[in-house]
Amino acid sequence: MLLASRRENIGPHGVAMDEALDPDNQGLFRVDVVRDFAQAAINRTKAEYEAQYKHDDLGSLQFAAVLVDPE
């Protein structure tokens, strides 16, 4: 998906860069606000780790979200 977006020159906002930079399109974009639940879970977990390990260097930790079965 990332490679496809680069081939199509899709910007980080999900719009093709030729459209995003076209002055004729100024004021024509609608912005939808969505919540990234995976990122929200990462943010909560990171804050918990930072509170628990106050003096440890946490800069090397990577936080990865994993979708679990809600059984």
C-alpha cells in the first residue's frame, strides 16, 4: 500500500499531491476527522510506561499495536 501511494504520489493526507498543490483546488477540500484507535492505545500504553519507569531511558522502545480477537 505504501509503495502504491508513492507511485501515485499520494501525500500524507491521502490526496494526490498534484491535486493538493493545485491553486484551483484551494477551499475545495473537506476534512473528515477520524480516530486512530490503534494510535490511541499506543499513546495510553506509552504514558503508562513513562509513569512507571520515570528514570529509565524509554527512547529505544517501539510500541506496536496488535489487533486482538474480542472473544
